[in-house]
Amino acid sequence: MHRRWILLIALMTISTTAATAAPVFDVPRIDGITVDGSGDDWAARGFRVDLVTAPDGETRPADDFDVRFRIAWSGEGLLVLATVRDDVASEHEDRSGLWQRDCVEIFVAEGAGGANRYQLVVASGADPEHKTVRHRLYDARPDSEGLPELSAQAASRVLPGGYVVEASLPWTNLGLEPSPGRELGFQLVANDDDGTGDGNGPLRVAWFPNLNPMDPGNKHRIRLAQGPGEAVQLRVDQAITLGRCTVIVRGSGELIGEPVIVRDGDRVLVEGRLAPEEGRAGAKLGIAMPAGAEKWPRQEVVVAGKRVATFEALPPLDPVVERYLRAMGGEAALGKLRTRICKGEYRQNRVELYAEVPDRWVEILHTSEATLRMGFDGRRGWRQGADDVERVEGLQRSNLGFLLDPQAPLRLHEYFPKMVLTAEETQGERRLVVVKAIPAAGDARTLRFDAETGLLRRVDDGWELEDYREVDGVKFPFRIAIPSGRGTNRFVFDEVKHNLEVDDALFAMPERGVVFADAFEGIDDSRVLPMLEDLPYEHGGDNIPCRDGRFLYDLIVEHGYQRGLELGTSNGYSTLWLGLAFQKTGGRVITVEIDPQRAREARRNFVDAGLDGVIDSRINDALAEIRNLEGEFDFVFLDAVKADYVEYLRLLTDKISPGGAITAHNALSHEREMREFLDAVHDDPELETRIDRSSREGISVSIRRK
């Protein structure tokens, strides 16, 4: 029975309909482990997980990227040993961004659903540009009072074509006493970023890839024991697509050649063997629909003589899609719609939504402080916030764009070229059919259709569609509930109309220079002004809002500052504001960026702007570069790694001339990360500090007293 639970529950991405308790995995005690990255003292001990995949089952060839890990415990803490095969090492330059590239992430909680939890991220140092192991802890403990500051031991060893990461996580982090039988929540994630710069980010694989490990409930139950549970080596999925049912088995390479049987009771439906697949084992077995049947048969999957998964009988996908189209009004009524206008409230603010076939939509939210807009103009997505305008990827096929599209039910296969029926489940008194909908690009959605009415009731895990009403012969949800960090927000519509004329200008991306004209007033440099109005969303990068740029410009010009320093160039947008100001005062500014690619892009921008004679652009770690700087500065702007702000301050204090300013971005938006720095500048008697609120990001301004 224990073997069955390991393979059936822990490794299935697409869940069965059986209501079963989550399994518990036994983790053995091992004493005498030294956290040195070698792993030699583990021998063959520990609870093993030999196969992890992305949420949709994606892997890369085993000689490109392959992850295996083991877990154990001692009197001091939880022990983890991860062995990663990775042919290209690409780690993030900042500790705060380690999770974005090659790394191992470990999530631990007091119980699988416990809120008392934290995260450890480890970069091994396999990247030739970053040759030492680095790690960072993220504290999600709701009440850390009385608990020590989070700590962890992490070590690594670089191997040809990969690396080993070893970690010890002290029990004191969660205020626990270890003992056999105690349960914890655990998850391990590994990232592979080959440094391609294709914008898709790293491949992210996990032990339980169907769920987000940041969610407190999305962890495995592990139990401290004297001996280990059986190794996890398989993942089993069932895919019901239009007219087909397929069972997909993936396993570690050791299972190649093992027999696979899919049966319904004593009746064998199909059988085969696990074959080599890019260094691992795999099999895809197609099931035939029995003659006259209304559902696919119940399926038990047996590998090497042991039952490893069970799938309950499920209906075909075809009638689910057809029932949805009929429920929404049918092909004829939907085909007549060209535009849709919805008006109502969202978070107690008036909201207007406009959509036009085939792919244009906009949301206009009227708050007491500003009018906010977001939309897709047929080619690109965009967002106009309170402080800036930016391009946004993925809005063409966003949840809101899909729901607003007047002909979305007709275009379901266009939105989602691949759909897989995964389960039936109950929500209250409703029986729902769960469909995994995969777009041509972007993340998959989970659609839940009412099995009785055919209406779409939920998109993903939170968008609830409520209060369907008929307008012009088609159905539309007059209430859409959307989860947020503080609960649930709702669109509540009081007016829905179709086929009215909509001004094309509504869908167009707003121009920054028009929306925030006050930020550019009096700036007339013909080379710099177009870049200030366009650069952030034209070329990408993490940039300050234009109003913050104008504030820094005015501060420099007003005080006549002559020698400036910026830590964190990105693509150079903020530096253009600084350079323009120092050009006016007759001064110069040094800017430091650790990422060579961003620094090179910024240098091109400085040349295009004609400011390369004012801006001295340097590629280096900011902490190292500060130590190389000579003389005093009368202006400093910090917009780099927030965790290092206090160290920047310590190294720079004696380099600031009397009357000079130390400014730091994100004083409001990242106040928690900057708390130690903000306390330090407020408590320093030689500094007079205030917070500028030109934008919601906030800039702390500390003037050194004369």
C-alpha cells in the first residue's frame, strides 16, 4: 500500500476523482552528516525522489537538465542533498534574484498546510561568472516573535556538467523539537536557465509540479522516521482530448524496459513497456472507447506488477465543449456579436470594459486618485497605472480578455488549441467537469464547466463566474470574483450591451508624454525627450516611473549638484534623467551595473541621447566599485539590491559632501525590504531624511547636514 501511495498521489499532475488523503513520506534519521557539498557521507541513505518535472510534465534531455534529491533529518535540522545535471550554468547576479535563474529552492513548513513556513534559495556557484555558493532565505512565518532569525547551512560542489547542493535547515527556524512521527510540509523546486534570453524564463521543475509551492497547502507531508519510504520514480498522467484518451507514464532511467498495463478490473485495456526517452523511461498508451459507452472506462495503471495510479471513469471532451457553446447562446447568436460594453463596479470603484472582435479590449477603472487603464490593442498589451505606462505581455489571451470577447465560446479552440479533460469534481451542489486548456503560447488555464448546465463556472483556481444573465440571446456573468492577497475582489456589472460603436482610440496604448505631461514640462532636448517618453516600454528593463525621474532631475538642478553616483543602471532610463540634470549643472554622474548585457544596452542609449560625455558607465558589483571610488559625491541614487542598501550606506557615508543627498528608490513599495536602511538614515544625526511621494514607489531623500 505504501508503494502505491508514493506513485499514485505524489507523482500525478492530473488528479484522479477519488477522494483520498494525502500520503505521508517517511524520511530517515541520519547522524554525522557534514554540510560540505560533497554528499559522500550520505552513502545510499535518505528518502529519494528520482523524478521531477514541470507542471505539464515537461523535462529536458537528462544530459541537459536532470534533478534528483534526498531528504533526511538529524537532531540539528532537516537535511537535503540535491544532485543536478545541468550542461549550461546561468545564475543571477543578485542575491535577491537567485530564484530567477539556475538554483535549487527548498520550502519547509510546520505541516503540509501550515502557515509557519519559509523558503531557502541556493545558487551553486557553477556559473563561471559567480563561482561561490550563494543562498537567501525568505521568511513567511506569520509570527516570528520569540523565534531566532532564519538561518541555514548551504554548500555546493561543482561537477562536470552539473553540481551538488547540500543544506541543513535548523529546527529552530520553526521553533520545533525533532522526534520520530513529527510531520512537516516539504517541497523542492529546481530551475534551469540556459541564458538564452528568449523571455520565457527558466524551466521550473518540482516534486509536486501541479501546484504552486508558495501556497501553504501545496507541500508534501513528510514524517520523521527511523527508515526511509520507497523512492519516488514515476509520474502518471491521463489525457482526455477530443476523441482520444491517453495514459502517459514517465519514470527515471532505471525503469526502462519495465512492463506497463492499463486495465479496468480484470479486463486489460492496453499494455506496453517503458522505453528510453531522452535518458529517462516513458510510455504513451492510447485507450479505445468501448462501443456504445458514454464515458471512458475506469483505468488502473500497473507498472512492474504494482498498481501505481487509478483514474475514474470520465466523459469524453467533445460533448463538454458542445454543451458550453449551446449554453452560452449557440453559434448563430454569438456570431452576430461584434462589440461588448460592460459597466459596473470593481473594488467600490466605477469600471468600464470595452471589447471588439477579434482581439481588442480595454478596462478603465475610475478611482478617487486616478483613472487606471489596461488593455490589448490587437498587437500589444499595455497598462496605464497611477505613475507610468508600460507594455504587458500575455494580455491578448488573458482571463479578462477571454471573458470579455463577445465570441469567445465560438473561438474556444482558437484560444486553446489543446484541451485535456482531467477530472470531475463537486463544488457545493454543483458537479464540475475540469478541463486543462493550453494556449498556443503562455501558461495553461484550468476551466471548470457545470456538468448540468454547460456554463463555465471557474477559470484557474480563483476566477468565479456568477449570476449569468441573457443579453441579446447570449449568456454573460454579471459577477466575476477574482482572488487577491487580501481576499476576493468582484466585478459587479449593472449594464452589458452589444454591437454599439466603440471609438478605436479607447484600445490604443496611451502616450506617456500625454498622460504624464507634468513630468516632461520644460524638457525640450530633442534627443533625450523622446527616449524619456518611450524608452522603458520600448526597450524593457526595470525602470523608475517618469515622475520619479523628474523629481531627481529637479533635485539635482535645484541644488546645483556636480558629482553624482548611481547604483543600478538597468537599461539606463533613470540615468538619462540624471545625465540631463548634470548636463544642465555642468557636472557628471557615474552609474554602476553588474549585468553586462544591461550595461551595454544602457551605454547605447546614452550615446543615442548624446549624454555619453556626461555619464560614466561602469560594469561591476556595486559593493566592489564603491571601494574603488575616490573623492566625494554630492548626489547618490540607490536602485539596486535592496538587501545591500545598509552596506551601501556604510561605505558611502564618508563620501557624501555636506549638503549632498543620498536618495534611494522604492522606499514605499519595498518598505519592508528597506526597513533596516530607512531606520538607519532616520536615526543618523548627520542626515535629514524625508520620503518623496511623487509616485507610489517612493524615494527616500537624506541630506547630509552642513
